Amino acid sequence: MASQFLVNGDLFIEVVDNTDGGGIPPGRIEVLREAHRDGSFDAVAFPFKRSNGYNGVRQLYSRNGPKENIFGTGWGSSLNFEFVYNTSGAKMTPRWVEGKMGSPPTLSQLARIDNNSVRLKTEVQTPHRIDVSTTFTLTAPHYIDLETTAVVHSNPLKKDWLGLFWASYIHEPENKTTYFRGRRDRNSPVEWIESLGEKPLNPRAFASEKEEELLPNEPNPDGRLFHNIRPVRYVEPLFFGRWRNMMLQMMFQAENSLRFAIQPTGGGLKNPAWDFALVIKNCEPLTPYTFSARVVFKPFVNHEDALNEYKQWIIESRRGDYHD
């Protein structure tokens, strides 16, 4: 079992690789599909042990929060390198070799670096052939710091665009939405925006106001989650959601295009997926593409406290920028 536990400050986490769970029997797959259709998914999925093909953080607890795992949703894990996508479509090869539930998990390796850090490496199979490495560091009092590097080894992706997608499944929050600062159009003032403020409550994604040119097929309201780019643009690369008395915040520093996404029922009818994606344009094989992220898990104060967490992180790291 490839599983590592980290404890520092207020937080306890368990990090897992793709092979930590048990396989899903073929009959179980059909049961889960039927549960999605009839609305009983939550009750059916939750008693089942985590499956192969899900990596990242399986458990996250805080001394200041409830005795409950915010990522305790069925068979999955969170901050999970979920899939890759490009002009050929989306492929679940970061999860499974054949890209579908029930096939063998994609090769990954989890190694401890020190008392507070582990490194997870995932080798995405052909045709994409991508190595993705993420270091998870637990930083007191309430932070998970991530440093991710992706290297493409496939020549057919040269000068193409490539998307890498991470998902986090939230266990029954009182409010499914996330919040970020953005503009509703180019001439609008900056304001706090709810990601699920626009109806209908379908899966959607948000791009930065700095990303002037989207991908050739975007925005596509009828497309999949990651191409349904909404008119609202975020200003700073941060978003947060509320869960019990806590705030879960994710913030980023990346030279390539970074998108936020939300799927209201991504982990079950009561469990949204709070997601993000890195989009690499004019991809070059053997070139390292990197981004940094910080996850904040602490008692909720207010919206401005979330912004202050981002500002302080930028000051500490001395890179990125902040717009007043």
C-alpha cells in the first residue's frame, strides 16, 4: 500500500498513489452507474473502500475542525491528478492505463522526502506520454504546499495545446459553491463572485482575465466541463469554499494558463468537485512546465481573510503579482 501520513501544525493528511486502493469489480461498476441514474449514488458509494486510480490527498483533518474528513467522498481522493485533454479529447490515463474504470491503474510512485514532505510521480501512458511529479509539503499552521512539474515526451503534442486536470471531491458541504475575485466583463469592477451563481447549475470553468485568447473550441457552453468557459474572468488565481466551520482555499502561481472549475455533483449528488486545470499552449516536448499551489484549511473568517492569505503567500514567495 503506497500511503504516507503527514502531521504538522493544525493539519493531518494522508497522501496516496494510484495503486493504494482496491480494484472495482465489474459488477460494482454497473451498480454505481445505476446509482448515478436513480439518485442513490451517495448511499451506494460511500461504504466502498477507495479504488485504484485515485491519487493525491485521501484524508484531510484540522485540529480546529470537525472530526470528519472533508475529502471523505466514496472511493475517491482529492488534489487528484484526474485526466489529460487536448484536441483528441479527454483521457483518464492518469487514473487507469486504458483510461476507463476497472482497467489497471496508471503507474505512480510515492516517496517520503522528509517529515513534512512526500513526492508523487505519475507516468501517463501513450499516446500522451507525460511525467507529472508533485511534492506535497505540510507547512504550519494550516497549509499544504504543492510544487508540480510536468514533462511531455510525445512528439505529436509538439506545438499543440495540452490540459492537465486536478479534482477535489468535497463531502457534503452546506453550500456547494466556491468564491473568487473577478470581473463580469472587461469594464466591470472587481468583486467576489460565486462560481455557481449562474443558472442552470451545470459544470463550468473560469479563465484568468490575463488569458486573452482561449483555445480554438472555446468557449463551448455545450462542451465538457473544462471547455465551458464562462464570461466571468478571475483576477487573482485563488478560490475558496466553505465547509462546516472551515475554509478550504486553493491558490496558484503559474506561467501557463490556469483555470478553475466546478462540478456541482462531481463526487455524488451532495458532493461537488472543486477543480483546477493547467493549460499548456504551444507545448514543447522535454520542456519542464511547473506551477506552485498552496491549499489553506482553517476556520473561516471572511472573504478578505482569504485574499490576505493569498497576498501573504505572494510576499513570502516573492513571485506572482497582486491587483488591488
